[in-house]
Amino acid sequence: MQRRIVIAPDSFKGTATASEVAAAIARGWRSVRPEDAIELLPMADGGEGTIDALEVSDPGSARVACTVRGPVGEPTSAELLRLSDDSWLVELAETSGIDKVAEVSRLTARLATTFGLGEAIRYATVQGAKRVLVALGSSASTDGGVGALMALGARFETAEGEPIPLGNAGLASIEHVDLSSIDLLPPEGIVALTDVTNPLLGPEGAAAVFGPQKGASPEDVREFDAGLAHLAEALGTSNAEVPGAGAAGGTGYGLLAIGAEIQAGALAIADAIDLPARIAEADLVITGEGSFDEQSLAGKVPSAVLNLAAESDVPVVVVAGRVAEGLVGSQFGPSQAHSLTELAGSDLAAMTETERWLDEAGAAAAREFGDA
């Protein structure tokens, strides 16, 4: 009997894109059950890989390259995605991402800026974007989005009336702010997509949680948090506690200050690719990411897929590099899971030949499905 299988994974960061993951699982599945109808719907959560996911779902979309200022000042080429409804998608990772920094250090953590993100938003708007979606993830900076706002025309000045230095290093010197000098924004606004709910400040804020990943020392984290607090005071807004304000080094907060909306990335992308309807018609859904653990159930791609599948009473199989104990068969967990590490015998083997073991996982899932 032919069954309908939806494969909707996130990327396995550093080893395989979401499209590659979905294709490899499908190959394995077809080797066991070639008669089944398989639909590949690669997903993302608002971080790196969002362009790939939306491009697959929108045949009328097109990639557009532009040159912007990289996170530490050097020119960098960034790919944007123009969607068929005249919305544009910008990945922060493409403009201001940590992978754009050749050598991460305490200095780059202090100086890194989102200026290039603002340049990309402006470019898309000039090209006719009615709305700009910003995927917040993999940021190199902790500048509260100030760099992006400055690129859009906002003025952040010292007591002497000079533009503040870029990066978190300049936030403490803010004395005057003028957002009214922003002269060009997309007519239907900006939507920030993120997979985190961190506030701007404090022990769960942008500096404390994400600063160390960007090269910040404990002393730097305290300084960065103080800089972000000074920014919040200067802007005088109440957005610092909004879930997601701390995303991408506080870029969520900066975008909120100019009227942007923050959305859970995985849910927004699921809606964009019509995943709820696709799942409702399926007999089984396969999802996954590099490491499936309790955090996966809090806003990541697997949680979105599991919730949608539960609404339609469709079983879910998870394929991941690692699978934490106690989640399979739990109230919010999948019915089955396959760990590449267990299939390959080690983390190293799973990461070295990721697509091979994804193929094996797809085959194993198909055999279990056939036996059910």
C-alpha cells in the first residue's frame, strides 16, 4: 500500500543543509519502500538555512547578491531571497554572521556590528520589497542591532555629536538618538524570525547567553550587558523584556524599536511552506536536527513539526546526530528516533559521513514503518 511521507528536517549545522538532510533520508526510505509518495519540505527556525527552506517552497523566488559591510568592517557578499509575493528574506548570518569572522576573539566580540544587515534591508527596500523578513541567527555581534539601525539612517551620537563607534564598544557612549532620520523602510514592515525567547538584558539576556560564543570573556559579558542596558535607557522603550529581544546579540531589540514584529521562526516558516496542510495529509512525518534534546522541544524545528503532527494525529520519527534519552515516546516527543551516532558507531563517523548515515536512518525508519 502506498503511504504519504513528509520529510521536514532542519539542517545539521556544519555537516548538511536541510535540503541535503531531507534528500538523504528520502533515498534511504525509497531503498526500502519505493512505492511511497514522499514530499520533501526542508525547514529552518529563522537562523542559517532559512533562505534554502523558503527557496524550495517558492518556485517563483530568486536569489539576489549584494555587497555589504561585514561584521568587522570588511566588504562581504550576501545572498538575499526575493519571494514571489515581493517580500524579501535577509539572513543575518549572510551579512553579519560569526562565520564571516576569520578569527573570533575578545576584540572581534567588542567591535562586531550588524551594519551590513541594515544595508541589506535597505537594498531590498530600494529594490521594491514590500516586506522584509530577517532571519536572526549566527550573529557575530552584541550591538543591540544599533549597527543595522545606523545603516538605515538612524543617528546614535556621542556627547560631542559624533556617530558612536560601531559594535558593543560604542553603546556606552550614546548620548543622543534620532530614529526619525530613518528615511526608508519596507511599506509592510520588518518581521524578525528567531528560535530563541531570550530578553535583552540580565542572566538570560543577549550578552550573558550568547556573548561567550562570540569570544567574550566573563568581564566582557558584564560590560556588554551594561552597554545594552545603556542602549535601552537611551531609546526609552519597554521592549527589553519582549521574548526574542535578545536574539542575535540584541538585534531583535533594535528591530523592535523601529516597529518590527518578532515571530517564532519555525512556525512562520512552517506556515510559509504550507506545512500544516501537508502534514494533515500525511501518514508519517520525519523531522530532525543535529542534536535532538529538550531544547529541541522549545521553539526549534522539531517542536514545530511535532506540534503540527499532534494536531492531525500523525506519527513523527526524528532523525538526529544525537538523540537525548527519555524523549522518544514521551508526551511531547516522537514515536521513534534514529541517532546517526549510534548507527555510525561514533560522533566522528556520523559527522564525517553524515549523508551516508542519514540514508541509513531513512532506511531504518522505513523498515520500522513497514513492520508497524
